[in-house]
Amino acid sequence: LLLLCYTEEAAVIVSGLKNTDVFVGESATFTCELSHPGVKNVQWWLDGSPLHNNFVTEISERDGMVHTLTLNDVACHDSGTVTFRAGSLISSAKLLVKGISL
């Protein structure tokens, strides 16, 4: 038996991350939507390593509820598990970077 109790302030994940397949050199975008804004400690991870905003990794937020991660110019070694954390909420998905066969 699983009981889920939400206070009025507790946000939930409305739309979680989706598994994404891209080719080497392309961009991969992950989006997670929360039920309402104000969730603290938002963080993105790739295979357990925290991601930060830079020229390769674009992290954005719209209305405090829609959180987006874009990984630009991906390489094969970028394949792994992308994880979004917002407080106690967690969503994960697989990123598969495919090589181009000649």
C-alpha cells in the first residue's frame, strides 16, 4: 500500500524526461514540467555528474515550471542517463548518441 500525501505547496512532475536518441554532432533536448513554480535546488545531471550552463550545456527555465536542458554538439561519450532534480522530485531518461555509419 502506497500513500502519497501532498501539501498544497508540494509540486509534482507533470511531464517528465523522455528517452532521446540523436546522432553525433546534433543537439539533445530534455524538458521537465512541474505543477507549479518555486521549487528549490533544481539541478541537472549526466551519469551522476552535475551539469552547469555553458556553451555546450544550455539550462533554461520558463515560468519557474518548465525546465529545459539542451546538450549541444553531442559526442558518443555523452550517452548516458540524464537526471533532473528539483528538491525531492526526480526524473530520469536515457540519452543515446549514435555514430554516423559511413
